[in-house]
Amino acid sequence: MFPRGPRFAQEKIPDIPGPGTYNPQIEATEAYKRGAFLENADRFDKDKPSDIPGPGAYATERSTIPKQAAKASGAQIDKYAVLQRKLEHLEGVHADSKKASQADIERLKLELSRHQKTNAEQTEKLDKLKKQNDALDTRLQEHKKSSASQQSEIKDLKSKLRLAEHERAQLASKQGDVSETHKALQRSKDDVRQRDRTIADLEKSLATEKKKRETAEAKVQEAKGRVDARVDEVRSQVSKLQDELKSVRLESQKKNDALGEAVSEQEGLCEWLEQTTAMLARVAAEYGRLAATTVRREAHDQLKYQHASLQLHTARLERRLANSEAQVVELANLVRYTKEKNMFLSTYVKEVEERVVLYSQLLQDTQTRDALYGDGDRSLEEGVTALGFAIKDGQREVDHAIAHAEKTFYKVYRHLGRDLLELLSTTESRLAERCDAVHQLETELSSATEARNRVEGELDTLRKEHQSAQEEVGRLTVCMEELKASELSAKQELEAEKTLVREEIKKAEQRVTVEKEASQRMAVALQQAQVAEQALEDEIEQMSAELAQAEQYQEAYDSLLEEVGSLLAKNQLAEEEAERLGRFNAEIIGHRNPAQRIMYVERIRRELAETKQRLLLSTREVEAAIADNEGLRNELGMYKSVMVPLESKPRTALTRVGRAPLSSQNMNVKSVLGKSVKQTRAEESRDGDMTLEELM
């Protein structure tokens, strides 16, 4: 139906990409999302080239190839050349993929260490944030306590102000001078109102700050829970991967140990073979010495000549044996190479079959499409059929090559067996000649014949041992191949695990970035809270400064001192009046009219008792006001002073902080005016008539 193309056409290197081409890494596809300063990848591969020789590295082909094999067709040679080029191309691709995977593994290790460092830094930052939150809590508690103490002080001051107002009202009712006290009270009331307003503002700001702090604490707790959970997951994954890596390393170590034991055993067998050859040489020397000492000259010369010829013959046999061993090694290498080649060809045939299936499906699709839309271009079908014929031809050629290789192996083994039979026949003939010579000289060399028989028995045992050693070497080579295959499987499993680890690390990186953003937001919120707290502290300091600078109490105290001075002056006037009245009473006592004298004295006595009582009450009120004012000034000075020890300061709910003294205030604020004023206590009134001493 379709014309067939050339059977053995010159094939080109296929354009099919190697393994690992259609699974690009995520870092390569998302490189544009990161900046150039974040790229830490190496420009050049730092991996050493692989020390494992590839196919075709051993010169295992024999120089003596049969003529029929050497006269292969040109098309078959081209086919093998194309396959060889494909094999080299695949080796290069495999080496490149291996280097890339090793570079990725190193990079992932670096990234894992970097992420562990970042996790440690984040934990440290979280600890610092916790400490800052604790400090904020303590500061808020201190502010609450200070506000409570201030409120209590304000209440005390209000009560004291009420008492002072009451006392001043009494004094005003007595004295009538209330203008200055009213002004002072108005000022104190204004100050108290202003202080109440500031305290209300502070309470509002404290409530808002408390709400912000609670929200920040909730956010910090959520971020902490997420970070702890993610860190636990990453740690568990890393521990699992480390355990798997340790198990794989232990398996590879066991395999390497087994391989080393096999190599050491082979070396021991080689040494034992050398020792046996040395022993044979020594036995031959002893045999020659014994023959030389026990036979005649002519027989000795003849035996010596025979011995030399036998040595030459044994040397030839040893050389042939060595050649046969080398040929066996080369055949083993050739068998290994052919096995690898057959495996590669089988994989290639599978790939070609898959391609055939794919092309057949495409052909069916095109046929259905042509049936629907009419006859189209038939070139694809022709290409597919030609490709199927070419694949079948290639399969036949591969089978032919395998059969040809098996035939060559059979011929080589047959040739080796023939050589061994010839060697055995020659050795048997020489041994027969030696036996004839020995039988002729039995009378003279009985002891020599016994020694020779003993040596022959040892030679037989040594041959058997050598054969068993060769079998052991073959078994060890099989074990080495099995170990290599298991090592390859372990490497594949390790690569699969590395890919899984890579994916897990990428996921962990994404989660860490999300957690970083959350922690940054929390840091911004905490910074705002700190700024608000600082503003609140500034306001509190300003209020304390305003409270320290309040001079209304001083003005009220000065007004009270003026009132006390006026009262003292009045007291002095009263005392002077009492003295004058006393002198007047003395004059009255000398009066001759007793009735007039008694009535006058009683009236004076009553007036004097009333004035004394009033003066006593006024002095007591003044003293109480002065004492209260002095106590307030002392307490205020102790609050403001930094030189007073903590034991002598009044106990409050405030946390005292050391600071520099305010200007040039004294350690203890004491009223100098209060000390300078000398108060005179009036005599207490007694019931009954006045005595003569009282009148005087």
C-alpha cells in the first residue's frame, strides 16, 4: 500500500530531551518574584565528576574476532554508532541531573539551617515581646495604683478642705473677714475640679490602653500558638528525615563492609595461591637436591635437564593459566558490559514501544478526524508505519546482535576448553614420561619416587583448592554485582526522599513567611501601644509637676497665718485689758461701799470668764488649723522629697521611683512661721467665784 523507505537509513541524534527536563523546579519558575539580592545560588557547579566508569570504558572486545563478525554490514555499524552516541548523550544528561540534584541538596541544607536560625530569632523576639508585655502590665498596674492613691489623696484633701471651710466659716462668723478665705477656697475648688478632669481623662486613656493591650496580648498568644505548632511540625519532620537518612547510611555502610570483606577474602585467596606456588617451588628444589645427592652424575644431569625442562613447561603452563585467568576476567567484564548494554537496549525498546503506542493513538485520532472531515494528509500515517518497520528492524537487529554475542561467548568458552584439554593431555603425557623414567630408576631413587608421589598428591590438592578458589572468586563477583544493584536502589530511594524533603522545606518556608508577616504586624501594634504608654506617662509627669507647683495651699496657709496673727494681737489686747481691769479691781477693792463693790466685781468676773472662754476656743481652733496645715505641708514635702529614706516616708500604694531633687527644696518641709509664733494658752475657766489671785 505504502512504499517502504530505506531499511538502514542514516539516523541522527534524537531531539528527545533527557529525563528531568519536563519537571522544572519551582525556584526556577518563580525567580522573577524575588529580588537579585536574595539569590544565593552558585553560578558554577562545584561537584566533582563521578568516579564510576560508564559503559564502554573497559576495552573488553577481543582482537581476535571472527571474520564473519568483522564483516558486518555498514548499516549495522551505523546503527551501533547511533546507539553509542545516544548512550553517551544519556550519560551526559544523567551526570548533569546528578550534579544538579547534589547542588539542590546542598542549597536545601543551607536553606534549612537558615530557616532554623530565623525560627530561633523569632522565638527570641517572641520572648522579648513577652517581657515587654509583662513590663507594660507592671506599668499599667503601677499607673492604676498611682491613680487610686491619687484619688484617695484627693478625697482626703477634699475632706480636709471641707473641714477648713467649716473652720473658716466659723472664723468668718466670729471675725467677719472671709473675703480672702473665700478666694482661697474658690481657687482650691478650681484646682480640685481641674484635677478631677485630668483624672477622668487619665482614666479614659487608661481604659483605652488596657483594651489595646488586651488585643495585643490576644494577637501575641495566637501568633505564639501558630509558631509553636509550626516549629513542632518542622522539628518532627526533620527528625524523621534524619532517622531515614541514618538508616540509609547504615545500609550503605553494611554493604560497603560486605564488599570490603569480599575484597579482603579475595586478596587472602591470592596470597594463599602465591604461598602454594612458593611451596611447590621449594618442594621442587628439595626434590632436585635430593636427586642430586642420591643418583649418579649421568642420571643427575639427565634428571637436572628434565627438571629444567619441566620448570620451563610449568612456567609455560603458569603463563597459560594466567592468560586464561585474564581471559576469564575479560570475559566477565564483557558479560557485564553486554548485560548493561542489553538492559539499556531493553529500556530503549520499552521507550520505543511507548512511543509506538502514543503514535498509534495519534494515528487513530487522525483517522477518526479524517473520517469526520474528509481525507487529509497521509504523511503522518506513512511516517508511523515507517517508524514501526524501523522499530521492528531494530528489534531484529538487537536480537541478532544478542545471538551473535552468545555465539561468540560459546566459541570463546569452547576454545578455552580445548586449550585446557590440550594442556591436560600434554601434562598427562609428560607425567607418563616422568613415570617411565622413575620406574627405570626405582632401584636407585626409591626415596625420590616416594617424594615425587607425595608432591604429585600435593599438586592435585592444590589444583582442587585453586579451582575452589576460582569458584569463590566467581561467587564474590556475583555478590559484588548484587551489592552494586542494591546500592543503586538505595540511591534512588534517597533521591526520592530528598525530593520529599525539598517539598516539605518549601511548604515550611511559605508558612514561616506568613508567620513573619504576622509577627511584624504584632510588632507594629506593640510599638503603637508603647508610644501611647509613653504619652500617658508624659501626661502623668506633667500632672505631678502641676501638683508640685500648686501654690494654693501656700496662699491658704499664709492667710491662716495672718488670721492667727490678728487673733494673737486680739489676745494681747485682751490680756492688757485684763491687767487694766485687775488694777481697776484693786482700786475697787479699796472702796468703802461693799454692796457696790460686790456687784461690780461679779459683773467683771462674768465678762472676764466669757472672754476667756471665747479666747480659749479661738486659740484651740487656730492651733488645730495650724497643726493640720503643718501636717499637710510635711506630708507634701515628704512626697516630693528624694532625700527622705523609704522607712520614714508614708506608706501608699504608689511605686516610688528615684529622681533628681526639685530645685532647692529642703529635705523636710517645716513651717518656720509656725515655730516662730508663740501661742499663749488661756487659763481654763473654773466654776465658782474668782479668788483674790485671779483678781490680782
